[in-house]
Amino acid sequence: MILLLISVLMPVKSLNAQQRFDLGGEVASDPVQISAELNDTNARPGDQRVIAVIAEMAETYHINPNQEQIPKEFSFLIPTTVTVKAENTSIEVGAVQYPKPHQVIVNFTGEESQLPAYDNKTIFYVPVVVKGDASAGEYPIKVNVDYQTCNDRACLAPTDKTIDLMLTIKSPEVEAAVAVPVQPNNTSGNTDQSKLSSEITTSSSKTKDASLFDDFDATSFGSVATTQSSSNSVKFDAFGYSFGINTTGFGFALVLLVAMLGGFLLNLTPCVLPVIPIKIMGMSKAAGNRVRCLMLGIWMSVGVVAFWLILGGFISSIASVSAISVLFQYWWFTIGIGIFIAVMAVGMCGVFAIQLPQSVYQISPKQDTATGSIGFGVMTAILSTPCTAPFMGGAAAWALDKNLIVTLTVFGSIGFGMALPYLILSANPKWVEKMPRTGPASELIKQIMGLLMLAASAYFIGVGFASIFSNGTEATNQLYWWAVMGFIALAGLWLIIKTWSITPSHVKRTAWTIVGSLTVIASLMGAVKLTEEGPIKWQYYTPEKFNTALEQGNVIVLDFTADWCLNCKTLENTVLSTDRVVSALGNDNVIPMKVDLTSRSNEEGWAKLKDVGRVTIPLLVIYSPDGQQVFESDWYTADQVVDSIDIAKAKS
């Protein structure tokens, strides 16, 4: 394998980039020739056009397929990437249609092997839509192809080719000549497909070789139309209730309000909810000083908002950062967070007297300082990133497709919404001043919170170790849930024991004994539920499995999930485990497929999330057998899932 890798990645003298090659009698400096053509270089507002990107290879030469079609065992191959950009926003560019690669025989190491590749003449298609409000004029389109040329023995260094095209948009008043619609390769599914077909004039602007476009799938115009309509609008969906907002004018302010609502609801997710009592306890210490309490709340809010602004800037500016949960994709960070929480938990429980460096105490929730409050705000925001609140995911995904100012404004709104409850509490110290500050009750609260933090610590450490061995192709070990639920059960048991020792009240003893007992029972039941195999026979996503399932005429229910995503676990063990959904997923022509994003090593899974246009999970996407999305939501109901499966089956 090492020799194969070296042979592919390192060019040899026999294939020097300056050498000349024989291309069927013609002499050229490269055995691969790249060109591109528009089916028609003229268009009117609302028209659809197609770009054909042609790669012509000399005999015995090939280039590699795109990233999603490269098998995992050949992940070291340099993929072929076609990128098309219009320099004016009046032109919408759709997803590239990559053809299926062929198997070619290579002999890099002295032994013959098969590799997937593009050879001979290969055509990539790109759908283009002219917006209805486009002005007349000439619009440049830039086509870039990154590829690596290989023969059966070695490869050249990776290279790229850029081709400049020009699309002339004429005013609507200009009458076209005889119009001929594009003939799609796949017309199944949408009965309105003819409306998506482009009109090609029979003028000299039409391509000379119309057969170039015979294999173009015109159904892809539908996805471009969706992109076009969504560029100035954003759709929100949660638990079956959906609405859209036009983001122009006052609509942008509404988007910011919805983003704030999503940030506010983050506090109710399993990721953040456990730390709220800790902050309330900290505020209660300053409740006697209204100004000081308010300032501590403001500083914490600064920490929360600052983190979300930095995160938005990173995701929009750095190509390798493609999700809000970027930090939890790395095992060392997840384990580090778990250890940090464990240290704080031990300090809260008061079990051990541990002297830590002063820098650690500066971000301890026990410190009533500006630095400590900012640090607590940052930590709270970090802990929120594995979860997605209703409405938040849609706003974040829409914002990342815009300029940096819009992105930061939306992400800042999410952060402000998340910080809002703490601002309200700090502005009304009377609401928290009744929290016990001294005495046995106060100590019991701290001890219970410390045990719950140890449960959170066990969770993050367990997830971190699970991600080390996770590659996204099989289920990860879930035994760490016993440690998590064990600490929660211990908190319930400790609540019962200490309540009986600190209060003689029969009412309080009875009430807290019931609460503690329910906590113990629920914890043990949760451990069993979270570690069992479950009723759904999931397949684990790879591009090959996905494409094969579609080719066989199956409906695909694609569940994006991760071990560090508590919302994912909640939906999987509630909505997706209901009898109706399990029955629907068990049909012969329905494939439940899981995209496990626990580890960053599952590059194909992360690429699929980016391809769907999302930056948060949980996410459920349902595909009909023709490859079209019929459903996409991060917060969904059992009825939505079942109904969408039925709709997808009807399109087969």
C-alpha cells in the first residue's frame, strides 16, 4: 500500500510534465485535454442553461473520479473536482453531475490492481439558471477543473485547468427563434419537469454538438431552482410546523429574531440544561448587590456572544471548518472538556481539597469575577454546540452562504438569544436570591450538581474514547452510558440519603425521596435503552452504499447523527423508535442509513452533510429512488417521517 501511495502521488521521470505525448496522431503537452461549452451562449431572464465540461484522455491515460466516488481504500487518490462560479449573482450554478467511473487496470507496484477512474472521453454537467430579475448584458462564468493525470504505471503531479465562458443575457423583449427544450436523460418523478427545461434558440449561439448534452439529467434544474428561491428566503421547520421568511428588507430582522429564539431554546437542550443551576447558584451569591449581579450577567453574555461570533467567522472563512460542532469532531478536545468538567465537579462536591493553578480558578463557575463570568459564558456556549435548537439550524445554514457581515450578525443573534435568560436573571436578582447560599441545603445542592457534572464528564470522556475507534462505517461502543447514568443514579440516591439527615419534615422527606427514586429508576432504564441495539437495522453511510441503494430503486432515510449529539440520541430513542416509524423503515424498499459523524475521520459523512447544505445535526433527510430529497428536518415528528416515506415510495 505504501508503494502504491508513493507511485500515485510522486511523478516519475518517464512522465515528466514537460514531456510531449502522442494523442492519436496529434502531438500535445498533456494526454488530458479539458474544455467546456454552454449549450447556448445566449439566454433571457428565467432561462436555464447547461455547461458541459469535457475531459478527453489519450489511450492508456486516466484521471481519478470525484471525492465521493473514490473507495475508502483508495482515499489517498487526488480527486477530480469541477468548480463553476458565476461572477454575478444573477446567475445560479447548480451541483456538478459527475459520471460513474470505470474500472481501469494499473500496475503501480508490480502487481495489477483495479482502480475507479475516468478515461477516454468523460463529460461533467453543470446546470445554470438565470434569475428572473437579471439585467441584460454579458456575464462571465469561470470553470475550473482540478485533476491528476495517470497511466497504468505512474502519475503526473496534480494540476488544474481554468476555462472562461461568457453567457449573454438579452432583455425579455428580444424574441427567441424556434425554441427547442432540453431533453432530460431522466424525466421520472416530477410531472412538471417540462417547466424546468431550458429553451435553446436555433441561432448561432447554440453549441455545434448538441449530442454533448444527451446524458444531462434535467431533473437537477429543480435543485437549482430551490437554491435560487432560497437565496433570498429561509425556511424553518420544527415538529411539523414550517414557515418561510423573505430576507429582504424587514424580513432580515425577522430572521434575526428567529435566530435569537433558536439561541434561547438552546438552553433547554440536554447539552446546556445541566449548567443553568450552576450559574443560578453563582448569581445568588451576588443577589444582594443589584449592580454587581447585573454586571456578572453582562460579562457572561459577552462570553457567550463572543464565542458564537468567532465560531461564525471560522466556519464562513475556513474551508476545513464545515460545522458548528467543529470542536467535538476531535477526540482530544472532547476528552479534554470531560476532564475539565470533572475537575470542577470534584471541587463543587467538596470531596477533595485540590489546589489547582490560579488560571484554572479564573474560569471556575465559583469565581464571582468578570473573567470568571466570561469564561463560564464561553464554556456554556462550547457545551451547546453539539446540540441544535429548533429554528437555529436553518438560520445558521442560510447565513453561512452570505457575506461575512450577515453571517456574523446571525451568529451573534444566536449567541444573544442564548445569553438572554442569564441577562434577565441578573437584572432581576430577587428571582435567585431565595436560592440557599449557606447551610446543609446549599451544600446538598452543590453536591448534587457536582455529581451531575461528573455524569457530564463521563459522557464527554466516553464519547472521546469512542471517537478514537470510530470510522463511521459501524456502530460505536456505547458502554460509557453506564458510567454516565451511574453518576446520575448516585445523585438521586445521595439526594434521598442527605434529605433524611438534614430535615425532619415528613413532607420534604417524602417529596425528595420520590424525586430521588425516580431519578435512580430513570437512570438505570436509560442505560439499558441507550446501550441496546435497537429495533432499526441501520446501514452505515458510504457513497457506494448510497448510490447502490438508489440504483436498486430504494427509498433512503438518511439520519445524520453522532455520539456527542444528545439531541440526536433523543430523537433516535423517541421519534425514530416509535412503532409506526420502525414499521415504515422495515419495508423491503426502504433503507435506513446512518451517517455517523462522531469522528472527523468520517470525511465522506461530513462531505455529505455539506452537500445537503447544513452545518448542524441532528438532521434527517429522506430520498426518493430517483435521488430527489422529499424531506429534510432537524426537528421532526413520527407522522412527518412516515408520510414522507410514503411520498418517496410513490415516486418510485
